[in-house]
Amino acid sequence: MTRVQTFVIVGAALAGAKAAETLREEGFDGRVVLIGAEPDRPYERPPLSKEYLRGEAGREKVYVHDEGFYAEHEIELRTATAVERLEPGSHEVVLAGGERLAYDRLLLSTGAEPRRLTIPGAELEGVHVLRTVADSDRLRARLDRGGHLVVVGAGWIGSEVAASARQRGMEVTVLDPLSVPLERVLGREVGGIYRDIHLDHGVRMLLGTGVEAFEGATAVERVRISGGRAIDCDLVVVGIGVTPRTELAANAGIAVENGILVDDRLRTSAAAVFAAGDVANAEHRLFGRLRIEHWSNALHQGPAAARGMLGRGTAYDRVPYFFSDQYDVGMEYSGYAVGWDEVVFRGDPASREFIAFWLREGRVLAGMNVNVWDVTDSIQALVRERAPVDRARLTDPGTPLEQLAERRTS
């Protein structure tokens, strides 16, 4: 008699849900257990700072699968369930309350949690973070009442929340210690474009500004900024990044460093244990080690890990990709650039219809198309190719990008 295998997935967000789906698509007929700490079934996070937050999309629009999907595919979805510890030696997951689940393969897709400020007043009512659908529900209810929102942090979450709040008619002030929004990702030149977009929509941008305290009796009423000045407000959103949830792995002796360390097939240092999504710090053929916190990575890495669990894995080497929508400005970014020689533009940034390329030694590290569509495949081909490009042709809108993306010898 053949023993039924059990595959356990800890973390029921996009990566975990897509992994469970892929196991069934690939013909796995054993037991699949998908465990999530939140009460909701798996959902996608990008709408939480955009159309869902603005009330333009309902709850059903954020879920990864229809309600009946998991039962129909014999996936045991356990929501509102905490995992207490992992025991890789005995191949067991221990749930809060003591229940033990034996596994043949284990996937950790535990995601990340928002960083929080450790300053006076950080626990006051009205100081929000945005990570979960419940966070977005609470914030949306507060936006409906209007007033003045202070956003701490001009990264992607902070910028998107600021845009959504302005679109809902709120007064918005954005604070960030850096000189422009998104400076660490995009650099000063492109970050300056996003600063101007927010200014054009009436957002007050206090850049190069730190936060010293939140003040108020029981709820936040003021933000004390560097230099001692105070800004009156009705609520605050803190968007200063996330921290990977590595505690379960670390306590189980699995190697962690800025996430759970995995190889290019998403295998951890423990036998039969894989990791995917925001928590996975993976080897990448083009970029070395990467931990990517974006929707596309979770969407594709979960299925890649599932195939690895089935012994059908291949190296995961997709070019990183993410998108953002702020006001009427949509963008897609492909690649990975942490240091570059120059940024060049195809089109006029002032028109807010352009492509920016980050170059090093004449090679494209990353490209971002802003209100220009159907070019992602060509940009990703340039990134993968890593061959020198003709700068004049790259910046010439009359030269088709797909011509530049054809394989060349340098």
C-alpha cells in the first residue's frame, strides 16, 4: 500500500496559495495543508493601498481564489491558525495548542511584517500601518471621515497611501528623511519626478525631515518633526518598510540572513524545507542574492517552490518586476539596480509618458516604463542580455525596443 504524502505550507498569502494551486495542477494527489495566521483566505496585497483602500474594489476582488477553490481541490486551508514551531529533524510542524502535523515537504511562505517606529507616542490611537486587509479596512473607515493625514515614509506604500488619500479628498503631508521619494530604489533623478507628481496633486512634501514623536492625549493629534516643529493631524500612516518573518525558521536552526536563505531552487538549509515570497533570500543567476518584496515575485516563486517540492524544480531566475499606480500615473519596473553610472530617458519625463533606464558600463540593469505600455518583455530582455547597448538608440523613441533586445555579441 502506497503511503499518502503530506505537503505543508506555512503562510497563506499569495505565494502559499499559488504553491498549493500548483501542486494540484502538477498532479500531486497527496495531502496539502495550507496554514495562515489571518482569518481571511489568501488575498493579494497591492489593492490594499490603492483601489481597495479607496473603496473602488470590494473584498471579493482581493482574494487569490474563489471561496470554494480550496475545498474543490482538496486543499486543507487552516485560517486563524498560528504555528508555534518547526521541527525539521522529525519533519513536523507544531501548531499553537500542541497539534503536530507531519510533513514530507514543507514550504515557508511566512511573508513580512511592517517596521514600526520606536518613538514616543507610537502606540497612540490613529497611528496606522498598512499590511493586512484588516489594516486597510481600518484605514479606509478613517479616510471616510476626512481630515489631515501625515504619512511617514515616502516609499511605495507611503506614496500609494498618500495618493489614495488625496484622491479621497484628504489633506496629506508626507515626511521622509531622504531628499526625494523612493530615493533608495529609483535614485534622486527619478525620485524627483515622483516628488513633483505628489506636489502637483496638492500633497505637502517635507523631505529631508525626520520624526521625533507622535503627540496627543489618547489619539494622535500632532507629529513632532526634526527641529522641534509640530504638525497638527488627524491620523498617521507609518510606511517605513517591512521585516521578513524568519522567527520560525531561525528557531528551527534553518539558515537566515535578511530572510530565509535558499538556493536558486528555493531550498533552505534544512532537508525537505523550501521558502518562497517576501521571506525568501534566494540565489539568482543574474543578480546574486535577492529578497524581493513584490507581488510578482510571490506570484511566480510560490509555484516554482511547489515544483521543487515535487522534484521538478529548475533554477528560479525571473527578472524582478513590480508596478505602482499613483493618481493617473502607472508604472512598471523590471530589473534590479542598486548602483548605476547613469539614468537615461526615452521620452520626456515632464510629459509623464517615458521609459527610464538604469545603466552600468553601458548595460541595462533595470528599466521603468511610466504610462507607456506593452514594453515589459523588451525591457526584461535587455536586462537578461547584459550586453552593451547603443545609448542613442536606447533613448530614441523611434527605435523599436525589441530591436535593441535582440541578442548581440559585444
